[in-house]
Amino acid sequence: MTTPIPLVDLSAQYRSMQREIDEAMAAVIAKNAFIGTAGNVFVRAFEQAFAAYVGRHTCIACANGTDALEILLQAAGIGPGAEVLVPALSWIATAEAVTTVGATPVFVDILPGEYTMDPDAAAAKITSRTQAIIPVHLYGLPAQIDAISRLAKRHGLFLLEDCAQAHGATVGGRQVGTFGGAASYSFFPGKNLGAWGDAGAMLTDDVQLGRAARMIAQHGQTEKKHDHQIEGRNSRMDGLQAAILSAKLPHLDDWTAARRRIAAQYRRELEAVVESIQVCPPGCESVYHLFVLEVNNRDAVLQALVADGIAAVVQYPTALPLLPAYARFRHRPEDFPVASTVTRRILSIPLYPELTDAQQAQVIAALSSAVAAAKKSLIDQGASGELRGRS
């Protein structure tokens, strides 16, 4: 029996740097520096290191990536009456953040092959009420951020980059997260740079925006304790998560290089097997948070992979505007033809830096077999239908 292969192996990552992680946690415990207050040295150290890594002036650590989106929208003055453009394919947090601040999400179809926001479709959705746009660098691939940035500037929109899955991805050598007015990051454990729990960050070069975001995240408090200028919220990264992230950050580029090497092998072996693989346009460098491809008879392929012990998943099975949560907008699949089509075909297979050559070969063999079996099933079904039609 073959050994099961997970989508991501966090235990393997821990084993590769156990001493560094254990020492980081011990340091936090020794100082009792658990809560991310203004004076937490571990949180501040990570903020400075991550801002320098991405190339932005200010990093504000927070509780999670969803909070990062919500707080930045609020700090930018986006609220009731405003419309915000969001892609039709993403995790719900991207749209949920918009409604949480009282604004209205306006869904935009995606580009075939890339799965990120279509800039032309976005331009067609702009109205007098549009105040912001949130491109998502999905699955680790940069959105067409140059075109989206030009669109935002032309219409005076707040450009908020959702970088939850794209730590270190670049366009023309420039990191995503540096093109807009601000950027949000998630450090959910399974992310390319992951904490051991929920954690997030907000990055910006706008000092006033950064000050407002930090104040909102700290109960509306300034750097001075009990000086509450506004009603805010409690969204702090704790000291343990900050210390763990600081220990991991120096390894991120090496992990990314390993992801790209594994992805390149998948492309070589699977291009003739599957219908398509997520396209990486010239000038863009994906960090392959996920390796996403399209297959016919997807559900049958998925079922076969899982039966073989391969932890393949579908992210995401339903386009955002077609979720029950957004039924009030009365959208139909034909409103978002690309997103509606690819959500029936996409599949993610295991990819993480510690994936061995033998494990990858096992995934490739299992997928090739599953696709062949699914194709034969479709042919058999077609032949059976033809025979019934003749009888």
C-alpha cells in the first residue's frame, strides 16, 4: 500500500527547523511577551523584518488576514454607500471584508488560465460609487497588477492588494504588495509563510493610513496605553506567532525556490495529461502556494486521487457571487462565465518544499491514472448513450 501524501506537511517543516522554532518560543515564554501590545519586542521585530522583506515602509501585525482586509478598508474610509471591486474567484474573506465595513462587493470575472481578476471586466464594473478595488494574487500567482494599478489611478480608487497566498511573488522583479495603497497578508499555518495559528499583517507606505490601521487594531488606542481616540477592535498578533514567523522568514526564499522546482517538474510531466495548468505570464514569478490544474470529469479524478491516498482538494468549488451568502445579489453563472466554468474543473495537488522526488512521482502516477480512468468513463458513457439512442 502506498504512503498517503498530504496537501501540505507542516510537521516536516517543523522537523527541518525544530531548534529555531523551539528557541523562539522559549524566548517569548521567558519574557512573558504573549500579547501583541505596543511594547511587544517580538511583534515589533517581525513587523520590521517583514516590511523590509516586502519593501514597504510600515507593517502592522494583526490577528489574521481577514482582519487585515477589513481594517485597511476602514482606515481608508471605505464604508456604507461605497462599492468595492473583488474577483469572482477567491476565499470568501475578500468579499466578506467589504460587507463587514458596510460597503458593497461588486464581483468581477477572472482571466481564463490565470484565475485572477480580469482588468477589462473590472473597468466595465466601475460606477460613480466605486471607491476601491481588491485584486487577489491567487494561488501564489500575481494578478495583472500593472493594468489594475493603472485602472485604479485613472479612477481614483483605493488599491488594496490581497496577498494572502503570495508571499514573495513578483512582477518585473518587484514584489506584490508594493503596487497599491496597501496590502494584506495572512499567515494561516498552511500559507507559504505560516504561523502556528491565526496571524496577519497590513503593509503600506502611507504613514497616515498605517497609523489609522494600527489604532483600529488596538482598540482605537494610540501608542500610549488607555489613550483611546476612537472605537477600534482587538486584532493583535501574539508574541509566540511573531517569534515563529521571525524564525521562518529567513527560510522563505529557499522554500519558494523549492516550490518552483517542484512546480516545474509537475509542468513537464503533466502538461500532456491534464487539460491545463495555471498560466504564469512573462515577467511574473509565482510562489506556488497551490499547484492548480484543470481536468475533465474533475469529481471522478478527485475521488480516485483521494482513494489513492493523495490529498488533492478543490479551492474553490463555487464562484463567490454564486455562494448562498450572496444570493441577495441574484447573480447567475452566465454573469461570470470564466469563474463558473473553471470551478467545475480546477484541482489542487500536493506541493510543499519538503515534498520528495519519490512522493512527487507518486502524485504524478496517481493523477495520470485517475485522468485516464475518468476519460475512459466519459467515453463509455457516451457510447452507452449512443446505443440507447439507437434502440
